[in-house]
Amino acid sequence: MSHLPPLVSDLALILITAGIVTIIFKLLKQPVVLGYIVAGFLISPHFGLIPNIVDMSNISAWAEIGVIFLLFALGLEFSFKKLMDVGGTASIATLVNMGSMIVIGYILGQLMGWTQMESVFLGGMLSMSSTTIIIKAFNDMGLQKKKFAGIVFGMLIVEDLAAILMMVLLSTVAKSNHVEGAGLLESILRLGFFMVIWFVVGIYLIPSFLKRFKKYLNDETMLIVAVGLCLGMVLFADSVGFSAALGAFIMGSILAETIESKHIEHLIEPIKNLFGAVFFVSVGMMIAPGIVAEYIVPILLLTVVVLIGRVIFATLGVVASGEGLKVSLQAGFSLAQIGEFSFIIATLGMQLGVISDFIYPIIVAVSVITTFTTPYCIKLSEPVYHALEKVIPDKWGKLITGYAESNRKTVNHQTDWNILLKNVLSTVAIYFTLSLAVYFFSNNFIIPYVIDYIHGIWGHILAGLVTLLLMAPFMRSIMRRKSRSEEAKKLWKDSNFNKGALIALETLRIALCVVLILMVLIPLFPRATGILLLVSGAIATFLIFSNGFKSQSQRMEKQFFRNLNDKELTEESQKAVEKNAKTKLLSKNIHIEKIDVPQNSPRVGKTLAELNFKQSTGVDIVSIVRGDQRINIPDGNVRLYPFDRLVVAGTDEELQDLITALDEKNNKEHQPESATVNGQIVVSQYELEEGCPLIGKLIKESKIKDKADCMIISIDRDGEAMVSFGADTVLQVGDVLWLAGEKEKLEKFEDNISA
């Protein structure tokens, strides 16, 4: 018998054990992630009662692939536009919460005698909540439609991006082995530079490619293309000094902006689940009972810090963003755990060799404990709120309601300067970055190649010309005149000060392009710096008035925004409610949600007038989405059907009442399992013997359907099946009828046809 490689036997052991343990955890209604961790512990050398893993190096490689696909899937769900939509509440709350926990984690690490690097990584691990655990808890408790749940989901989105930035910064800190401001700033600038390049170039090229070849992209091909793009970005990110996880996340976020994002997300989910399971099982393998027992005091201390610190600072963050105390407490108590990103950060620290082995099982133990306590923390939020409400002075009323509610405006007035500067600075930043990218690319690949093959001054001239031609559309966009915009016209007419400021702004943009041109020309012609300054000014002036480069830059920009907005426009056209409707209702504590009608709901088949949801629950049904049909502002005669999607407006409590009403079961539905079997269709044979009343009749005259509630599906005559028969076929002696119907009806067939 051939000898299997350890990789196969190890993988078999991992998946079989993980499958059995996670089934048990589902029966116990516990998160699957915990099941994977327990499975990892059971097959690790630390347990020893069952077969354990042979080759840990292979498992580490599989686990790293798991991190890649976890981050890729996270990017697919992320979307930079979604980040822009979460608003100030989530951003402010996350900044307060994460910043505070990072500082506390660092201080705790130092107090426990850990190294500076271990303390920094500990702060990062304590600052990350568990998206998986929170979503599971909300689903189990039916809280997805609550207002605080929306805030929590927004905070998780901001945390995801912050975690990616944190991983880059932690890698930088680990390599230098100390915190250095200049190094961190350089890493942030490098990250910003590459993210702009990746995102802009990715959005410009990838959606166009997918649309172009859509008819060739079946499920198999789409999966191969998506995984190829993911791993390609992983390789590129690694080659420029970033982590594989960052590359996977960036490619996922680029694909998230395409029309095919949901399709890709669906295809990639099994791969993510498989490799993600291996990663979490590998996390469980790191749990050493001896280390857990030895460090039980730090584990309990960190658990208390997470349970108390995250609740306090997340609550303060949401309060600081303007929300009321009740919503803030509910959000704060929901975030009282650490999870999968903490494991990833710990893995990063171990790969970089800057944290000790004992830290991993400590973090896993804290995560397991806080995972179990999450549902109880969420339930505890309301009693805590009611207790605080009684002791808070009346003069602090805004703390209860939230100052954002009282200060909310129906119209957001921005100054003309704000609008103009936002447009100018964003345009200049993006196109300046793209120009730099072209310069670096040319400096490393084009210029050396041209100079090597064309010697002398002509080689330098050609190299400079090619580089400037490639940069020209982007430099033209930097100098694009904004004086024709409505805001610029108003500001120009307003005062002489504005005229001077606008001229200075235009001059600054031209100066940036002159600098870019000099960066290209000075290394090629180092002895002609004075002349090059004049040449650069002339080239910049030429670009300003060049219609060719103007039209080229406009075409590229148009293509980019078409790709960027295609998905949003498609989804918006399918929505029953316009985009800003939810925001407009926030001041009234009303929000719009979509609620699906369960297939077996007792409300199905009744009209809206009979159901009278407004009276019983308080919600207003704005629209009903039924397949491709949309019934806006439905009247009382519209009936409810299974799988209808109701677009409703109401408060948290009213929406929960509606969900309960739709899910409420009546007594008729609680029947024994055998009751569902009686209606099954079975097949039986019946031979026509002498004296049968059916002999000599046409099938249509036999009235078998009416009398016996069954039908003839085939006829055997003279030992062979009739090739074709119809309603005019005459039944004969010896025919064998193949009948289909309910078992009880077929048993009484002879009696029924004789009646």
C-alpha cells in the first residue's frame, strides 16, 4: 500500500475532528469558531488522548492561506463606499474605543513585565472586536434591525480598515524593534500611496475586464479569475514590503465595487470556510494547558479589562458621536469581546518573532471566555441603562437623548470654500499619486532600457519624452481649471481676498506639475538645471491649453467613475426606497428596514386590511418587493405572499413587534412529523381483469381522476409498455395501468371506480 504524505493524513484529521466538534457546538447553540478552536486543541500534542497532527509546518502554511482567504472575503464585504456611508457616529466611536484599548493594553503589558513589542501587540489584540461572534449573537437574539445594531456594524467596518492599517504599522514597528515616529510616518505614506494606486488602477481595469468577458465567465472561470486576482495582489503586496493579508483585503475591496461582487462572494465562500477552518483549528493547537494554568492570573486580568474597558470606551465613543445613552450602552455591551482579528495579529507577531509563545494561548483563552459572555453582556445593557437613568440629573437630559438628535439639521449647508477645496484637494492628491507611480515605474523600467539601447543625448531626450507623455494626462488633471465651477464663480465675485486665494490655489497646482516635470528631467540633464526650469514651465503651460491631453484625461476619468458607480447605480435602481430616506427619518427615531415574510407565516394569504399592521405593531408598510415586482404604497386589498420582502418604517420596538407577528406560529402548524408524509405521491399497478367496469372505455370516459383522485401515467399491453397513449385510448382486458396518487386513494382505487 502506498504511503500517504503527512499533509493528507493531517488534513483528514483536522476536518473530521472539526466537523464532529462543530456539530456538537451547533447543538449547544455556540459559535462555530469556538468549535474549531476546541477541535484544534483536541488534535494537538497538548491533549494526547486521540491521534494528533504530524507535521505542524504544513498546517502553518495552510493556516496562512486561511488568513489570506479570510481577508479576501472580508474585503469583498467591505467596500470603501460602505466606509463612507457609516458616517461620523461609527468613526468617532471606533476611534475612541480602539485608541483607548490600545493604550490600556500597552500599559498592562508593561505592568506585567512584557517587552515593549509584546505590549504594543497586546494593545492591538485587545482593540479588535469579533465580527463573527457579534453577528451570531445578533441573529440568535433577533436584534439585527435594532438601531444600535446598525451602529455596531458600522463600527466593525471602521475596525476592519483600522486593523489593516494596524497590521502594517505593527510590522514596521516589529522590524525596527522600537517605536519611531519617522518610520511610522513613512509606513503610513507608503501605505496611502500604494492603496491609492491599487484602488484607482484596480477600479479602472478590473470592472472593465469583467464586463468585457462576462459571457465567458461561468462559475468555474469566475472562481479561477477571482482567486488568481487575489493571489496576484498578495504577491505584489509582498514584493513591495506589505503583508499578504493586506494584498488579499485590497483585492477583495476592489472586487466589492464591481457588479459581480455578490457572485464572487458566493463562489469564494466554500474556499474561505475550508481554509478559515484550518486557520482556527491551528489557533486551537496553540493552547497549552500548562501555559494557561501558569498564566491564569493574566488571563483573568485581561478578561476583566476586555469586559469592562471595551464596554466603557465603546459606550463613551458612541455617546461622543451624539447618540443617546441607551443606544450607546447597547452598542458598548455588544462589543465586549475579542476574536478572529486578535488571532491574526497574534499570528503576525509570532511570524515576525517579536512576541513570546505564551501570549498566543493567553489571547485565545480570553477570546473564548468573552465569546461565551457576549450574549449575557448584550442582555445586561438595558438593566444598566435603567439603573443609570434613575441617577442621572435632569440637567443632563441630553445625555439620555443624545445631542445629535437635538442638533440634527434637515439640510446640511456647506460653504463654497469647503466644496471647492474638497474637490480640488481630492483631485490633486489622486492624480499627483498616479503621476508619481508612472514616474517610479518609468525610472525603474523605461528610462534604463531606453538609455541602454540609444546612447547619448537622444536616448535621454527620448526617455524623458516617453515618461512625460505617460504622465501628461494625470498632470493635466492636476491643473484642471476649477474657476468655471459655480463655487469658484461665487467666491471670485465675493471679495478681492477670494480672488487672491483662488489665484494662489491655481498657481500651487501648476507648481506641483513643474516639480513633477523637473523630477523627470533633472536626473537626465543634470547640467542644465536653469534651462530645465523654463522648459518645465513651458511644458506645464502647454499641458494646460492642450485639448488632446484634456480629452484623454476626461475619458479615463469617465471610465473610472462609470466602473466605480455601476454597482451602486444598479443596486439603487432595484431599491424600493431612495438612498437618503433613512437619514431623513433619523431625527424622528424612525428607520426603514427590509423584512422578509417567512414561508410558513400564518399571516400569508391575508390582506393588509385584515392584518392591520399599523394598528397592531405601529409600523407603516412603504413597499412590497415580490420577485421583480414592486408594489409601492400598497392599499388594504393587497395580500401577503410567502417570501414577500416588506419595506417598512418604524421604531426599533415596532419593527421587532412586526417580526414577531410574522414569525408567530399557530397551533395547526405544530403537527407530528408523520402528518406531513400522508400527502406523498406513490406509484402502483392495477391489472384490468374480466368484468372490470373500465374495459372498453376511453380513458377520458373512465373519469379515473374524478372518482379515484389518481391518474394513469403508463400502460403495459401484451407485456410491453405502450409507446404513446392519450385520452382517446381504449382500455382492454389484460392492460396493466401504472397509477400515481396518494397511498390511501390507491388502496381504495377498485372501490372508487366501481361506485
